[in-house]
Amino acid sequence: MPSPGRLCRGDQMGRGPYEKCGFIRDTSLPPNRKITETFEIPFPYKDVKKENEIVRNILSKEIEINFELWYVPFGETTGPLSQWNMLWHKVTKKVTIE
């Protein structure tokens, strides 16, 4: 497959349809198969200049992460069709760094 020049950004079509949809991420949940997703959640920080270098100070060494997995069959979070949305799973976790 040719590599898309615009990397699927913007609303302009390139030289052909492959320019617009070359990279599509699979976000489906197939039945009876375990799916693992990776998310990067940065801790709050502030860059401070000390002498001649920039040092990153972490503002909080503990963070609370709330995760919700929703089933949204019609793609609406508000409106008349949102009555069919269902919350499948909810997790709250505290993460600390040392």
C-alpha cells in the first residue's frame, strides 16, 4: 500500500483515496477476544530554569485515574438517541511515583 503524504490530516484529498485513509486505527471490540490498549497519562509538571538548564518539577506524585467504558450504539452522547447508551465498566485507580 502506498504511504499517504498527508498522514490522514486535514480535509483535502491527496492524489487518490489512499492519501486520505492510509492509517486507520482499529478501535473495535471483537467478541470473545481480549483487547489491550495503551494510554499515556502525564503527571502534572512545571518546567523551571535552574542556572543554565531546564529542570522538570513534578507538581503531584499521586494522581487519580477514572476510566469508563461506554457502549454508544448511535454515536450520540447527548440528544434523543443517547438514551440507549450503556456504561459497561468503571474503574478508579490511584497511581503514585517515587
